[in-house]
Amino acid sequence: MPTSPTDSPFAHLGWTPTHGVRALDQTRLPAEEVWCDLESVEAIAGAICSLVVRGAPLIGLVAAMGVAGEALRLAAAGATSDAVHAGAVAAADRLVATRPTAVNLPWALGCMRRVLDASAGISADQLADALRAEAQRLWDDDRRMCAAIGRHGLALLHDGAVVHTHCNAGALATGGIGTALAPVYAAQSAGLRIRVIADETRPLLQGSRLTAWEMVRAGIPVEVIADSMAASRLQRGDVTCVSVGADRIAANGDVANKIGTFGLALAAHAAGVPLYVAAPTSTLDLATPSGAEIVIEARHADEVRQLAGRLLTPARADVWNPAFDVTPAALIAGIITDRGIVAPSGIHAFDA
């Protein structure tokens, strides 16, 4: 089970005794809680691509752990320092290619590469240990960043607040208490009564499967709605705010997040409900000018065609299945980071 202290309300990540990654299989929730031991770089890459491991911060963290694990296994097998270095570089190259949209993945692997770049003159064991320490630091930092997002976001909530969210940006998506749901957990800890509305988030139902599972487990009232109900639900007038996560935030404040976020932002704007994006500063990508330059991952058509193995559409029908969309900065009331809440135009104050 996890060997890092976390503020997460439940365990979902850890190291195995042989330096692999132990992760809760998120494709099996909520019906089953199944742990997977990922003992190779290919196993980790497969878990990321198949969404066994998902959520922008968690993907970056698990990839960093994968690089460290590869180095530790090579060193334990008697590999030279040069061979451990080469193996870790190859692992980083393999893992960075798994998913293109979330910036946390290349950011975390960049941290691991800096350790590799500074490794001249040290032994294989020392290099492997340094990479393990860096991966552990990233995990602990993510935990602290999530807690800070929760503290800052708590200022937006009050007793009886209703928070509408999309996809899952809770503890399951991070190494701590989450991003978009961090203020919800903070409100619960502060003794506030809080309620969550979770869009089901087609086609893979991360809202109804994962966010609702988290909230029920934490004892926080949650109401699941179909994505097509979001606009009507916002019109009822009792929603305090919309809180969503982010996979990449461009320099102009545009935000890439799970497909459907843009539509929810339009509905929130029309209903006069503020929409906040919650993300650690590692999700900022000041090198990308705007959302137009963000690469959007295309997923397999069967994710739309099928549900639990049952065909939902004619096999010959065309399917468009982007994993993410881009919400323009103009629709975002503020970005909740670990360093405070800023307008989308204010993210340049942070050096990610």
C-alpha cells in the first residue's frame, strides 16, 4: 500500500516491494476496488493509455515513479551507471508519448531528466536512489499543492454551498485531495455543509463512476446528472459555483480539460454562475500562447460506440471522440492554484 504520507481520503497509489507502481484500477470503479502492480515501463504506459491511471497530476506522478522504478531495477541487477542512465532516459521517452494533452506529464518527466542531467560521476545505486527521491518529492509536493488549492478555494464556499463539477478532479486524479474537489474536501473539514453536482461525463463516465464514488466514500452529498442536464440544472439558481480541473492552461488563460467542459462553461455563463478552474502551477504552460495550440488527444471510437461491451450505435456510423476541449479564458471567473486565486490573465505571475 502507499508508502508516502498523503492527505487523500483513501489510498489509491503506492510503491511495490520491487520498485513498481501499485495503483487502484480506475476503470473498475465503482463496482470493484482492484489494485494493479505495474512492474515495468510498458505496464505503466499501458495503464496510462487505458485510463487505469488517469488525471493530469497523477499521470505525471506515476510516470516519474516509473522512471525511478526502471532505474532501481537496473541498478539492483548490477547495471553500470551509464546503463541505468540510458534505461531511465528510454523510460522517460516512452512514457512522455503516452498522452499528449496534459502538461503535467512532460513537466514531471522534465524534473526526472534534470536529475539525470546532474548525475555525472555518481554510481548506479546513487543515481537510482536520486531518481526515487525525486519521484517521492513530486508526490509529496503534489499532496501539498492539492491541500493549498483546497485552502484557497475554501474562500469561495459557504455553509450550504452547491458545487457543480465535471469529470473527476478529486483525489483519484492526484497524489493528494484533488484539484477541483480540494475546496469541497476543505469545506467538509471546516465543518461546512456542502453538496456536489457531478456531470456523468460521457463517454467514460468519470463523473458518475469516480467523482460520485469519492463523494459517497467521503460522506459528502452528491447528485449525479447526465451531461445534457447541466444547463437546466444551473438554471435552477441554487448552484454556488462550477469547479473543474485542467490538463493544460495556456499563456492567455485558455484551459484544456475533459470534453464537455466548454459546454458547461457556456451554460454557467448564461446562468450567471461563476466557473473556476482548479490546478497546480505545474499545469500552467506559458510556452503555449493559447488554447488553439494545445494538442487534443483523440480516443478510440469504441469508447462512444459501446458501453460495458454493449453496442450503442450502428457499427458503420462515424464517431468523433476527442478526450478534451478548450474553454476560453473569457468564460473563466478565476483559476485556483496552490499559490492563490487569480484571473486567467494573471497566471503570468507564476513561474511554473
